[in-house]
Amino acid sequence: MAIRLFKNTTNIDFIGLRNYAYVATVIVLFVGLLAMVMNKGLHYGVDFVGGVMVQIEFAEDVKDENVKKALEEVRMPGLTVQKIGDGNKDYMLRFSATKTANESLRSEVTSALEKAFPDNTAQILQLNMVGPKVGDDLKNMAIEALFYSILLITVYISGRFEHSWFMASGIAVLLWGSIFLMDSAAQWFDITWFNKIYAVGIAMLLTIFLAWKVKLNFALGALLALVHDVVATLGLLTLLGKEIDLNVIAALLTLIGYSLNDNIVVYDRIRENLQAIKSTDKKPTMGEIINISVNQTLARTIMTSLTTMFACLSLYILGGTVIHDFALTMLIGIVVGTFSSIFVASPILMTFGDVDLYLKQQEKEETFEKPGQHGVV
């Protein structure tokens, strides 16, 4: 027997609840941004700011909090102790450092561990230094990866739902060129304070403005929803005091793809319902079409989100500290992404257009003959 979360006759007025959803969105974004301001920006990990990574192995099991306590006398700013492997013997130490790691640091760590655990021998398996330049390059590449993934998604949504492949591709090329010019100008004029974050932020604002100006509303809705997901997730992670490292960036890129898939399902149903009203005399409003479409896909949305959350929760609880931040980012992002698919991406269609506009866009769609349509396969 099939499992049903909701009845087929579900008729929740999501459009009517959108103002409450907007208030909740503003509160979450405000709290997250306030946490970033209080923290003086995102709390980047060793991967992005540079530092030292030390892998140690104990002869017997030891708790991670005891390891951190044992190293309090050693100058290791921003120290994080991460368990690796299945047991409680192997740990990865990460901390910031302004000088190159050397043998003195190795001896200081070894001495501190011998003093704290005289009956539990510890040895340093590896000691690596991530330079500030390497960390800065990794941070720039991570920021670019997030932006270009969102930009290419905008092109795809525009082409699929608004049949504006050429226009969207032109906007993407223009924005890529703008980032290149801003970076080049910063280097030519030696503007040290202008970094990749500013360039990507300006390009993102231009993307939103151009999508609104040329009425690529499906792309605009998906774009704002994805930006909402990334900003809200980063803000909540900052509020929880989590570091932003490569694991978090990987989770954010995964989240972008996950949230996009949810948006596309809702958008597809909206498009189908728009095509269905062509043969009817009574033309419903855009708000009514969105309500019908979201209710029709609600069971699928909730079921997909719950099953993915269960998997991420299992990783969070049982996966160990290595994948802890990845799983936590996904858990937060799934909740935020499901919310944005219903209350951000879809209502934007009603805010910036009406039924006539979207029906006109649907008329651009090319008609393809389906296999077997005329009795020949």
C-alpha cells in the first residue's frame, strides 16, 4: 500500500501565507547577517586563511576534549581537534599560525602530550603548513565556484522555462567579463582592499537586476531562492560558531543542486497548469495557479526533504567529526531550501508578472512530434 503524507485534495493557501513567510525570512537573514557582522565576517578555517595541520596518533583511546585541554599551554590559536578514523586514537589538529611550522612546534606538541598522557604514547604522523597565499587562492576559487554554479543555473532555468537561451547566455558572458575586468582593474591600480568577494557580490547584484529588467522571472525566482539558501545557511553556521572550510563549500554546492531540483519540480507543474488553462474559458490568477501547483507537488517535496534529512542526520550522528560540518550544513540547507522553494521562488513569479505574460512566454516553445503520435514509432 502506498504511503501518503497528504490527501489529493490538499488546498493550503501558500500565497496567502507568503507575508508571514517573508517576515520569517527577514528575521533569519537578519540574525545570520548580524552574526557575521559581530564575528567581523565569516569564520574561515585553516583551508582558507592558512595555518598548520598536525595529525597525531595515540597508542590507546583518548577523548578529543582531553586532547584539546592537554594542548592549552602550547600557543595554537584557533585550535580545533578533529577525530579521524573509526576509533579514538587518531586526531587532526588545525590552528592558525603566522610562522612556518618547524621542529620546535613539533617538540612542543610532543612534550605537552607526553606530560598530559604519560601512559599513552602519542606520535606525530604528519605536520603540514597551509600558507596564507594558498588559503587565499582556495577561498577565491570557492567563491567563484558558488557564483558560476548559480549563474549557469540561471541560464538553464531561462532556457528551459522562458526559452531565452541566447539572452541568458549573453548575460552570463557579460557577467563573466565584468568579474574579469574588475579583477584586472584591481591589479592594475593596485587596489589591495578589493578582493574576489566584492567582485562576485557586484556581479550577483547585476545578475539579479538584468534578470528582472528583461523579465526572466523564472530565472529570477530560482536565483533569489538560491542566494537566499546560501546566505541563510552561512549566517546560521556563523551563529553556531562553525568554521567555513572546503567541507562546507562542498555542502553548499550540493545544496544548490538539491534546491534547484526542488524548484524545477514546482516550476514544471506551474508550466503544465499554465498550458492547461489555454483550453478553458475562465482564466485563473497567477496566485491561484501557484497555489494549485505547490499543493500538487507538496507530498513529493516533503517526502524528498525528509528522506534526505534522515540520511544527513545519520551522517551527522554516526559519520564522525570529519564529515560533521558537511552533514550539519546539509541539514540546515535542506530546511532552508524546502522553505525557499515554496515561499521564495514561486511567489516571485506572481510579484513580477501575470498569467498573460507567462502564457506569452509559453507560446515561444517549439512543438516536437512525440514518438508514435501519428501511429508510427
